[in-house]
Amino acid sequence: MSKKLSILVAIILSVGYLSADLIVIDTIWLAPEAGNSAGPIAIKSNPITNKIYVANGYSDNISILDEVTDSVIATIEVNDAPSDVCVNSNTNEIYIANHGSNNVSTLDGTTDLIIATIGVGSNPSGIGVNPNTNKIYVANISSNDVSVIDGATHTVIATIGVGSKPCAVGVNPNTNKIYIANGLSMKVSVIDGAVDSVVETISVGLYPFAIGVNPNTNKIYVANSWSKNISVIDGATNSVTTTIGMSGSKLYGIDVNTTTNQIYVSREYSDISVIDGITNSITATIAVGDGPWGVDVNSITNKIYVVNHGSDNVSVIDGTTDSVITVIPVGVYPYGIDVNSSTDKLYVTNYSNGTTSEGSGDVYVIDGLTDSIISNIENGYKNKPTCASINLNTNKLYVTNYNSNSVSVINILTNSVIANIGVDKCPMGIGVNSNTDKIYVANYNSNTVSVINSLTDLVVTTISVGSYPLSISVNPNTNKIYVANQVSSDVSVIDGSSNAVIATIPVGSAPRDICIDSIADRIYVTNESSDNISVIDGSSDAIIATIPVGSFPYGIEVHPSKNRIYVTNRGAHSISVIDDSTMSVIQTVTVGKGPRFLGVNLATNRIYVNCYTDGTVWVLEEKATGVKEQKLIADNQASRLEIYPNPFVRKTVIRYSLNENRNGYSINDLRLTVHDIAGRLIREFPIIKHRPPTTEVTWDTKKLVPGIYFVQLKTGDYEITEKILLVK
């Protein structure tokens, strides 16, 4: 039996910085499975039962969300690589297209149990249902046809040939017309549901990837991924009446609110465009998670659900305000971070998905000297820990638990949980005033701040603040607390003496994180939707500057003695370095995918960055002059395999490294191979005997059919296998 190694993905910088003074010196992998994304790809809601179904393409399961509580209530195993999902609200049955196993799983919405598995065509990619006829239509991307399933008997009753690479299905139950997006032939096939045959073919843009239908207006909206536009089809004439330009990034998902006549389109890089169905114009752009893919609208509640393929979560949008009102995780990734400069230790929270996945809900302790994990504090997988902050006076670490409405108290001398403190709903940000031994907790869903006495670990008061407070920071010198309120786009200022809000400061759009330079008495706020930083003067509590940074700025920290501010840009996968004296960006450093929060060690001049999507912590260091050299450290791993992009179209890069000095690895018996889902060998790459430590090859799939494949790196008794998805 071969020993399996976890797959660890890292981005290694290939170019040194000659003039900059911040360099990457280390990358630390956390939980063994942290780098393996769940890959949520599709979503559909049942407005009758208030349940939402998310297809997780990489983890081969379905997450069931409760729309009332915005939480995961069940995870159902299905077959290989679920790619799309649809709901028949009349029968309360859910249908999941399993791309890798060529079948459809049928789920009973009452019991949440699989009641049937139906074989269909090759590599089903899209699925839709007509609740009036109880027929399900499945687009099979590799066999270029559509399987028609009878919902009463759970059997295929027809197979309809369509265009090349059908990948999406749209249904108009009023007209009994079914619309199939054929990616490669750049056409939409129109099927008459009465006879189950193609009655029209309509030319659209480059690689139509998703379809949304408004039965009330009889309009069909086709998201053309490569030409980056929307084709609007009149269902009465089967003709394109207009094309809506969506310049910028590729389009992946689309859905329609039939009540408000608004169309929601997911774009490649972390946002949703809102289109007015009357004017065919873009009316709003909404920042969501990394790699938004599937979109679903509940027209009854006017909520929009977006699955974020890169960050393994679901963004919930209020259709009235066009703003994100909550985010539901469906993966296990590092989130909050805090540094103890005195002991050179950092503490990392792993925001769980409510399952017992390894590392889920835990707090990792990392030794800053060796850049290695030295302890794993079990915090409870259902807690969903988010942020952490240390009170050095009491040697306590305080961790907010989003799901259990509590704060865990950890003794940092023994690395054990010693207390749990109940607070208001969905605590997120946390700050400590070591002068007064007070802890301040931002409760996201109750618009309050809980104040905890660190000596007794009891809540002493609760303060109302702005709408959806996310982050909090404390100036111990002035005894002021600053709270970033995401939805109201402002900062609440609390007087620590009176526990009262003394000012409200408007900032940019969707403020995400906040930090304070207590020496200069300046407050810095990341504005996630406006791509900038608001700078507040603490003496006047007024905005004195706005600094542009990278896309979707998230976390922020300050290094007072260096006059530096560090900002994570989760959309650009980078760090912006700001000079405090000039209030301008002086350097941008590329890090891993989805960087979130930072921690700064003032003693060692090291900066630690949580890369949420990669499951890593990046270590950066301030240098007086530029340095080219950097090192990459993985936790107890001898070999690595990285594949990017994944999923991919035709070409992908396979990068691997082998440490021949550990575990008996040898270059002489190393094999790098690709297999299909049946285990057949598809390709073996030649191994260069005298190669650099890290080697990469570009794989051109040419005429290979889309689907699931496996890349395997094997030597001796060890092997690493990575699942990849080819789409065309």
C-alpha cells in the first residue's frame, strides 16, 4: 500500500526584489487537508422549504444551507465531481449532475437522502427542471446531447442531440421551452418540451457558459464567458435582441429575479454585476468571495446566493440594497491571526465548515523562530473561529466563534481552552485594551459590541454600533475603540471610559478591517468594494486621506517604528506596502491565493499573512536593502505537486518538487503521470535527471475530452495525487 501525501499548493516567487524592502522568506502549511478546496461550483434554492443546495465539485458532496439561519445544516455525499444542481419545488426533489460519474443523483428534499441515481450521457455539466411537466434536462458536455429524465419514474425517456459542448440549461416553464448553451459551437439550442426535440438554433457570443430565464418577460439571458457579454434572446421570436457588454473579466454564472426583473451575473474576479432587465444596463457591482461561479435567486425573499469557487463559501446578497448581508462557509481554511512579539509565537484560527474535517475549528500555534506548527488547540469544529487577540497582562488569547456566538479564552502558557464567554450573534472582530484589561467583540449579525472584563472573563456591557460590524481596533493611549461597519460603510468610535459611541465616521464602500497606529494616533480602514484605504486622524476623528491599493483590500496592520502599513488584497493575491509619512503605496508583493488577515511581529520585523484559499501562512520580512533569496518551508512534507490553473481549458502547468534527502525518495524511480477517471494512463512526462529543485511542465490536452483527470507524482513507496478538471 502506498503512503498518501497531502497535496500542498504554494505560489513561489521566481523574481527577487532588487530595490524593495519587503520579501517573502517562508510559507507555512497548516492542516494537512487545508490546501484541498471543496470547490463549490453550483447553487440552487427551494423557496418553498427555504433550503439552498450547493454542489461542491472537488469534495464530491452537496452542502445544504438553511436560508433562515444562513448556516450549513447537512452535507450529503453524491457521486464524482457534482457540477450543477436544480430543484423541483413542486415535488421537493433535487437533482445533481455528477460530471465525473456520468449520472444524476436524486435527493429527497424532506429527508435529505439520495433516493435514485440515474445514468445519463458523457460528463453531464448542466441541469434544469420544468416543474410543470416534471421533466429534468441534463446537458452532457462530452456526448453533445441532452438527457431527458421523467421525474416520476427517475428514468431517461429521451436523448436529444444538440451543439458542441453543451454546458448549461435554462427552462421557461410557461412556454415549455428549454435552452441549451453550446459552448464550443457558440449557439443556443431551443428544445420544445412537448416533443423533446430541437426547434431552433440561435447564434450568440464566444463560449456561452450559463443561461438565465425570465418566464414573465419571456427573455433569455446568455452569459458568453469568452466574449464577456450577455446575449438577450426574445423567447417569442427566438432572436437576439441586444448584447450587453461586460468588459473586464470572464462570465461564469447568471440568474434572474423574476419579481424585480434584475439579472445577476458572476464575473471571474470576485464580483457580481446587476443588470436592469428593462434598460439592459448595469446598475451595480457587488464584491463577493474569490472566484464566484454559480448564482441563484430567490424571488420571494429577494435574496441572491453566489458560490465562491476559490474561497469555498456562499455570499448572500440582499436584492433591495445590492449588498452582501452574510457569508456562509462550505470549506476549512485559515482565517484570523495574532502575533505575540514577546514570545515570537503566532496564533491562527481555522474557520470551519461545521464538519469534523481535520483542522476544522482549531487554533494553530506557530513558532516564529522555526516557522513550524508547535501546537494545535482544539476549539470545537462547530464553533467556526474567526479572529483572535492576545492580552499579555493575563496571558490569555481571545478567539471569536462565529457559529456558537461565543468567545473562547485560551491560556497561552498551557495552550488550552479555559473558558467560553457567551456574546451576541455572530462575533467576528476582536480587540484588546491591555491598559484597562477590556476585550471588545464586534457582533456581526446583532450590530453590537460586547465588552468583556479580562480579569473575570465576564461581559460587562453591550454597545449598539453601525450595521454589520466586522472588525475592531483599540487605541490604548486614548482609550478609544474603532469599529468598522460593513453594510453602513462607516466607523463607530467608542469612548472606553463611558462605553458610549461618541462619533460615526463615513468611510469607503464595505469597510472590512481596521488598525491603529497608537503613536501617530491614526486609524486605517480597508474598504473592500472601493479598493482603497481610509486614513482617520484620531484627535479629530475625521478622514485625512484616501489611499488607492489593490483589488478587494481585506486585512490591514501597521508597523509604527517602520512607518509602514501592510494591506492584503484578496482579489490581486498581493500585499500593498504603504509609507505612513507619504501615505502612498511604495511596494506590492505577490503572495498566495486569497490573502485575508495579517500579523506583525514588531521585534523580528516579520509579517505573517493568512492565505485563505491556499491554506497557508506566508512569512515576509522587512530588510534594509533588497534581497533576492527566499526560502519555502512546508510542514513535514518532502514533495510537492502544484497544478494551475485548475479547472483549466486545454493547457495547465504542473509544478513539482522532490526532496531526495528525506524518506528514501530517489530521482531514479520518479514518475509523473496523468490518468483518467477509470484509472487508464493518459500521459507520462519525461523526468529530467539533473533538474532544478522545482520543475514545471506545461500539459497541452489538445483533443482530450473534458472531464476529471488525476495527476500523480510517485517515487518509491510515496505518491501524491491531485484531481484536476478539464473544461472546454
